Amino acid sequence: KLEVTAQGFTPNTFTVKAGDKVVVAAKSADQWVHTFVFDDPKLADVSLGLASQETRGITFFAPKEKGEYKFFCNVPGHRERGEEGVMQVK
């Protein structure tokens, strides 16, 4: 479960096992529109758009390659103010 506000994602990191099914529930916990997307092209299909106070979920498989995968809000200006985090694949 993730919440996103103008102050960022809470929590801003989470850990999954390589290749496992991942279920993310994300909530816009303020009055703004937000998104949840990844930097890595392997996760390009994983994205959510969130209206103010909306909660949505998405299910996907973690990459088989271990490492850190950055996620962020791609609304203009939001990443720059700290709306980003890391999914650690172990």
C-alpha cells in the first residue's frame, strides 16, 4: 500500500522477490492528481493515474533481474518536489 501527496510517496521504498507477483494499491491522499510509474522500460506497462483521494490497484510481475527500480509521479513538477521512490527486487 502506497500513499502519495505533495510531500512524496509513503512508504517511498518497498521490497519484492525477483519474478514474484506484486500487488500495489496506491492512494492520492491529498487534493492533487498523481500517477505511479516506473523509470525502467521493463516496467513501462505498470502505471496508475489517481484522482484526488482515489485509491487504485495494479498487479504485475517483478523483474527477474535483481536491483533497484525507481518509481515516481510523472505529473509535471511532482517528481522534482520529491514524489519518487524505489522498488527493491531481491
